[in-house]
Amino acid sequence: MIPKTPGEKLRIIFRNALRRGYVRNASLDPVGSAGVHVILEAAEVVIVRIDSRFGGCYWLSDRRVLREAEDRIRELFPYDALRSAHWMFRDLRERMSKMQSSYEVTTLKSTFFDRIEIDLELGTTVMEGLGSAYPPTLSFLCWLVRRPPT
């Protein structure tokens, strides 16, 4: 099956990652909190919940990413605003080339391994503390960037 919508692709990527045991801090088709249901648009469906290692969680719907932290829920970004997604940092290679030792590179990678920097129409945002859910999340975001317009 070739996914036609972000919701279908998101479900496929996370179902495979969860089935293989690669992801331990995400759930598919989660029961949303009361706050999430208040912020959802008409007919919007929450597909994945990712528990951040820094507390709180990310809710990935068929339309956008929401961030819940400290009993507050806000939209992080709608998928249509996404321009590019980068593992750790947009300028990761440049940062690493300026480092003096392999220890510095190792420290950078072990500190920020589960961070995704996201370029949007009107700026940049970050998803941090994704834990083992960062590979399928990054894969999904990159698919969104490359997908043909609908």
C-alpha cells in the first residue's frame, strides 16, 4: 500500500518501528488527554504519542504536531508549514568540523542524539527528548518534505 496521506504514512512508520521493538516511548492510536481533545480540529485524529525524556509528550495527528508540557498543550507546527527536518542541528557537519577532539563529537552526539531541528515557513522549532522515537519521527518528517503535493 502506498500511503496517500500524512496520517497513513505516520501510522505505517510507527507501526513497523513498534512491532520490531525499536521504539519504547511511543504509542500508536493513543487515548488523548482531555486537553488534547479540546485543541483538536474537527475530524482531526491523533495517531502517535511520544513521551519525551524531558517530561511531557508530543502528539502527532494526521495534520500537525502538538506539544504537551506542564499541563499546557500547544501546536508546535502544522505539517503544511514544514520545509525541512534535520537530525540534531541544521549545521551539524559544520559544528562537528570545528570540534577539536573526537570526545567533543561524541559528547555532542550523546547529548543531542534525539533532537530534530525543524525549518518552517516562518522560522525554526525543535523536537527534543524523543528518545528511541527519533528515527521514525525524522523519517516521517523527511517524507512530508519530499511528498508530492496533493
